[in-house]
Amino acid sequence: MKIAVLGTGMVGVAIASRLVECGHDVTMGARDAANEKAQAWVQRTKRSARAGTFRDAATAGEIVFNCTRGTGTLEALQQAGVAALKGKVLIDVSNPLDFSRGVPPTLTVSNTDSLGEQIQRTYSDARVVKTLNTLTAPLMVNPRLLPGDHVNFLSGNDAAAKATAAQILRQFGWKDSELIDLGAIQAARGAEAWLLLWVSVMGALGTPMFNLNLTAAPQD
Amino acid sequence: MKIAVLGTGMVGVAIASRLVECGHDVTMGARDAANEKAQAWVQRTKRSARAGTFRDAATAGEIVFNCTRGTGTLEALQQAGVAALKGKVLIDVSNPLDFSRGVPPTLTVSNTDSLGEQIQRTYSDARVVKTLNTLTAPLMVNPRLLPGDHVNFLSGNDAAAKATAAQILRQFGWKDSELIDLGAIQAARGAEAWLLLWVSVMGALGTPMFNLNLTAAPQD
């Protein structure tokens, strides 16, 4: 499929590269069409890889991944524009992390709202799916780097959009049993708030290469 | 040991009962010495079980468990009083959940602060350890009800206090490898924020009888 990846950071590059590996045509979007990181990615990737502005990418993509930094997401999507996002599955991987007061970061929006909800409210014709924001980039696109099962959450108001996202997640290596549908986009509050715990756990374990699994009691 | 359990709800009763099972002398504290739930617990429990005011309990206990509802915690501790808490290990199991706008709940304090930190700031001579707040009461006190390993976080500024808490947690059935020290009490922000995700996961799984485990990549 034709997929847009907005963002040129570690997450954007990991997702864009993996999508190309999975056979998709990917356009990486940045603020400027001449963005050096995007151009370098195209050079490295060669096949099925293009770069352009946020609007170029969103227009070209049938599906749009938002991999921009959370503090810049709304501006990036504004540059992409309502028309380019209309009706599309918008997979939101971003986290509203604010490092301006140092480490640990705080969240720019939390508790009674989330970045996922802000995006869905602002682009009501887009079909937002929050997913993959709860773990580090290498594991997002290659979950089998961890021994054993672990989980990835999805939330969003459109069931078909979540099914489309799940299809791509399976291509990345996620098992169906590892994909936890949390319901409507409001559940992004919890998935984003997890980052506050994630940062502490990373400190305790000394690596970002971890994820959570869920263990439940056998039910009658 | 002599242990105070502040709070007469599901969490307080579960912890108080398990502490008695483990051989401790427990005083359950409530706003009123005549609290019916506390009296009923003493009746049921018989041995090594007493009830009193928050202050009675905190005074009697060498260790104090705060199992009050998060919205009432600071008032309950105020009733217990600075003198009764001074120098003691104060194990904080509470969550700052606000159900006043219905379900899902929001947090009364989050992101840049936590209830655990508020308690430590207010009672600077107490040795606060945040733990057990991330899972449902039956699993707090009997972790082996779940198949396989899962984790329980500790945070606090006093290493010896965390070691004392860990000793009790081992009596409850927690394995050392399941106890994750997140560092100073500031990490309570993440442990409390987890509740926003916990509520969604409970909805998705259809049971509160679950917990998270951590899976990490093998390190070189």
C-alpha cells in the first residue's frame, strides 16, 4: 500500500524502513521537502522510498503514520492539512512528552485528555488509531526481538481502522494475541500515561529494550 | 511486628487479613473507633486483630500501611498525626482516583506530582514507600493467584524502608525477582498514572485479576 510516515526521527525511520521491507510504498514527510534526514533515508533505502513535505506525504499515503515528536504533532498535521487526512487511517505513534524541564519528562496533555483525542477532535474526518506508542522504536517494528509474548495496545473510534492497523502490525511481527484493543480513542489517555512509568522502568532495568506483558488469572 | 492498616475498604481488609495470617499484630484504623467495617473485621479475624482511630492505629504500628481511598488519604493521615507517623515506614498503597465524573476515573494529582510525593512532603519524618497500588487487592496479598511471574513496583527515598516493605511483600508471596525498585518517591507518578491504563485493560480483559510482567531483551 501507499503509506505516509510523518516524522524523520528514530521512530519515523524505524517504521518507514520496516514498511518498505514489508513491501509498501512509503513517503516520509517532513516540514521541508529538502529535510536532510528524510533525504538520507531515501538514499539508504533506495526502492519504494520517497520524501516530501508533510502535505506531500499525507497526500500520497492511503494510510498515514504520525511519528512526529508529540510537542510538534499538531503543527505537523496542520501542515499536512485536513484534505490530505480526510477519511484516512491515521496511526498515531506519538507521545506528548515534554523534556523542557529535563528528565524525567512530563506530559503536555494527560489525565482528562490525550494527544490521540486531540488529533481525533481536530481531524474529525480522519480515522485515528493510537498504537505502538508504549514501547521503543526497534521493538515496535520487530517485536520478536524480545523473548516471549508482550503486548501492544490499540485504541480508536473506528473498528475498521483498527483492523487495518492490526494488519500492518501483523506484518511487523505482532501476534493477534498480543494486540489489545482498549476501545475508543479515549483510552489513549492510559496508553500515553504509561510513558511516565515506562521512563522509571527503563531507569530500573537500564535498557529501553523491554515491554510489558499481561498475565491474567484463569477464568471460570 | 505491630502493623497499622489505615482504611477499612477492600484493600485495607485484604492487607490487614493477610498480615494477620503472616503472624503480625494488626490494628485497623478508621475515622471513628467504632467504625462498623473495622469492628466486623476484628470479629471475623479474632486473633492479633484490633481496631481504633487512624491515630490509635498509627500509634500502635511500627509500620503503617495507608490503604485509604486516595481522595481521603491526606485527611486520614492528618488525623493520624505527625507524631504517630514520625520515623515509621509508611507503605502507601493508595491511588488518587477521582470517580466524581464517573468511569473512567481521572487522577486528582498526576504528571508533575503524585499522591506518594504529597505524603512524603507533608510527613517528611515518615519513610514513605509506594508499592502495591498497581494491581487489584486479592493479587496484592496473594500474587501466586496468577500463573507465572508478574511485577510489583517500589519507590521511595529511604532504601532501608524499601527493604522493610520488601520483607513483608515476600511474606505475601512476592518473589525478589518480581519486585522492581523504581528509585525515589518521584517514581510514584508513573506507578499512579498506570491506573489510567489499568482501567482500560480491565475493560478489555473483562477482569481485574491481571497484572503486568516485564519482558526485556537479553543484554550482552
